[in-house]
Amino acid sequence: MVVTGYVPQEDLAALYSGCEVFCFPSYYEGFGRPVLEAMRCGAPVVTSRVSSLPEVGGDACEYVNPHDPTDIARGLQRALEDAERRKSMREQGLSRAAQFTLERFARETTGVYERVAREEG
């Protein structure tokens, strides 16, 4: 296991791409960008089952309770000991991450603004 601390943005893709499993047991995320970045780089992800993370990760991640170190360890063990599971998580993660595009974000944000403007008008 490697705990990196701060990593410059330009080094993230190499780390995500080279890791066996990316573990992100966050207590709260507004969106969960690190999970999306890791999946986009083909990293299997173990993350929290709280906040926005299940919405971002969908079926591609192994979910754990971030308040329970034993559950985090179990999630990591499940991912690390099962090569087929990791392969599946990689494939599902790449597919899931591909759904999050700048174009989709812009289209959906514009839709929200238009709906609010109609309701206000």
C-alpha cells in the first residue's frame, strides 16, 4: 500500500493507471472526481457507499463504509484477491467513466437552467 499525500495534477494519471486498486474511503464528496479520474485511467476502485460516490461509480466500484476500517479492509481484500473481479471493475469503470463527458455536463446543466427559467417565468 502507498499513501501518497498531495500529488500534482500532472502525475495523477500515471499513478491511477499503475495502481492495482484505488482506495478512496471519503466521508463526503460533492461529486467524487477522484473516483471518476481513477476509473477513466482503468483503476479498479474501492470507495465509500455514501454521498455522491455510488452515483458516480455505479456498478463499477466496490463500496465500503468509510467509518469502518474493517469494512474498508474487507473491500480492499475482495478487490486485491480476485483478479477476475479487478478485471471486471476495470472494464466497468472505463465504461462508466465514458458516460461523464463535458458535453453531457453542459447539456444537462443547460437543461436545469432552462427548466428553472420556465418555472420562474
